[in-house]
Amino acid sequence: LDKITQLNAVTYRMKTQTESEPKSIGFVAQDVQQLFPELTSPVGKYIGVSYERMGVVALAGLKELKVEKDDELTELRKQNELLTSRLNDVLQRLQALESRIK
């Protein structure tokens, strides 16, 4: 996931394209090569990016993110249970004190 988040999408035109042609969106091949060399290959004097294989990397990142979020959710639920228990204890003590005053 850390490597995925280091990639920044850019819009670009190939040097062979004219200004009237639409821009493409993708990643800087050199950035991809540094982080995921297995997704790049030489194409003449340029570096090509295998975008069709990028989906596998994205899915692996999503799985990693889900595990992290599930762990965080579990921890938050534990904290919530503890705080609820403490609150109930305080409420019981308050009710006991109020009943003494009446």
C-alpha cells in the first residue's frame, strides 16, 4: 500500500502526439519502474507500463487496506465497550448517590 500511494496519476501526451489529440492519463513510467519494476518493460528507447497488470497491484493494496481498517475497527469496538462499561458504572454510582439525597 505504501508503494501504491507513492504513485501520482498524471495527464500527458506522447511526444508523437499533436496538441489536438486528447491527453492520456497514467503514471510516470520511471516512477512505476522504481516501485514496481515487474510492471515495466523497455519499448524502444522508452519505458512501457503494463497497466493491465496494475489491477493486481491495486487489488493487493485494497486487501491490505481492508485488513488495516478491520484491525482499527476491532480496536475501536474494544475501546467503545470499555467506555460504555465505565459510563454504566458512573451512572449506577450517580443513581445511588441521588437515591441517598431524596
